[in-house]
Amino acid sequence: MDTERPSPRFADIDLWEPADILEAMIGGQFAAVAAVRAALPAIERAALAMEPRLRLEGRIIYAGAGTSGRLAVQDGAELMPTFAWPRERLLLLIAGGDDAMIRAVEGAEDEAEQAAARIQKHRPQAADTIVAVAASGTTPFTVACVREAKRCGALTIGIANNRDTPLLRDADHPIFLDTGAEPIAGSTRMNAGTAQRISLTLLSSLLMIRLGRIYRGLMVEVQATNAKLGNRKKRMLCYLTGQDENIVEGALHEAGGDLKLAAMLLRGCDLPTAEALVRRAGGNLRTAIELADRLEPTAKAGETKRPGFS
């Protein structure tokens, strides 16, 4: 496996000057980006295959072990606050359980039977997708997750840094990241990990854009779980509508904090109409606005008029 192979280039890295070590390692990071670029067609195909399933209320399952598992789980965890992805439609499976997020759990990655049992427990179906990550492409836990999920009918996506490995062969959509040997042999948190992290970010972000959770480059599904994010919501609405903060704040209050509904209120809709249009648009704000534009003014709101978008 290339990720485990010692590279003659780095055989004496421990004798190098610090600046030379850093230069060599940053070069590896650029190579990781290049490996992702080469895999962009595969990432696109995977996202487009996931999209119709998730429109049918399917779940996203992330699976992995060790560094790869932590990167996968991290990407999945970010979907909830960033895109308001429903918690009940997200499964995060890492070998060794939650403890493995902060420390190595000995032997966990070899537990193929436990992996299959954990997949069976959650009963994946055809609308679900598993995104499994393993630098080696051979990790028993991760490969078993993919095989069992596939047996249950779920879509399977495998991300690995070694060519023609079980994870890539078994996945419906293999994503091969050709990062080669590491400066520190076998330390896949380096080049391989960087490529995995970028690939996961690209895959999930493209998917969320396709699902209408981004409008005009803004995170219109962001959850205001703290003061900073609450202020961000207001700034986004000010930017989108051209209204001042007081008007925006009132619309957000009326919409129960829902940015999309608040935007529709500021478009001139009343709350029931806004809710109906957003629902009809499948949650896509751009589509909801287009639907609102086709309505007669009286159909948007009775006698109450709100300032619209600039």
C-alpha cells in the first residue's frame, strides 16, 4: 500500500533542517489537493447519486476507523449546525464508539462483525447512503459497514487512498485519492487525511447546495445556536432584502427564527402563505421566491404589506 510505503526521499528527514522538513510537508499538502482535483468527477457522480435519495427523506451514514473515521464523523457533525440537516437522518459510525473520537481504541478497526451488527441495528434502506472512509481501503470495520449497507440496499460511497482495494471495489461510487507515500510512512493524518477532509467537504457541500440549503452563497439553513450565529442570520437577511436590522429582527421573530420564512415575509407574504410556498418549493428559497413572484399581491398577504427585496 502506497500510504504505508517508506519513501526514500524522506529516509533521513529526522536529520534535515526544520525549514526543509516544513517545506517537504507543505509540498505533500499541495499534492493532496491535486489528488482531490483528479477525483472531482467521481465526487460529482457520488453527490448526484445521493441527491434523489436524500430528497426522499433518506439518511446519510458516515463510517470509518481511526483518523479516517474521525474525519468522516467530523464532516457529518457539521451538517447539522451549518445546513440544519435533521439529526434523525444522520448516522455517525466510528470503530470503537464515541471514545475513539479522542483516543485510539485498540483493535476496534478489525471488528468486522461489530460493524455489520451496528449497520443492521439501524436498518438502512434504498433511500439511505453510506459514506465510508479508509486511507488503506482495507480496514475491516469500514469495509464491513459498506458491504452490509449495500446488502440492505443503501447507496455506498467509498473513499480510499490506495488503488484497487476492497473498499473501492465494493462501493457503488469509489473515490480514489492518489496521495502516495507520506513524509512519515503510514501517518495518514498527513497527505491522505488532508485529501479525505477536502473530498468530504466538497461532497457534502455540493450535496447541500443541490438540495437547496444554500441561497445566493449564504447558509440560509444555519441554526442560531449562539449570539454570533443569531447576528449572522440578521446580517444575511439585511443583505438579501436591503432592509434595516429592526425590520429584519421583527420578521425573524414572526417567523419563529426561520430565515427562509422571514425572507418570504419581507417579500410581502403573510406567514401561512410563506409556509405554503417554502413547503411547495421543497425548502428551496430561490424556488419559493419565484413562486411568490407569480402570485397576485392580494394572494401574498391581506391588508398587511411588508417592504420587499431591494
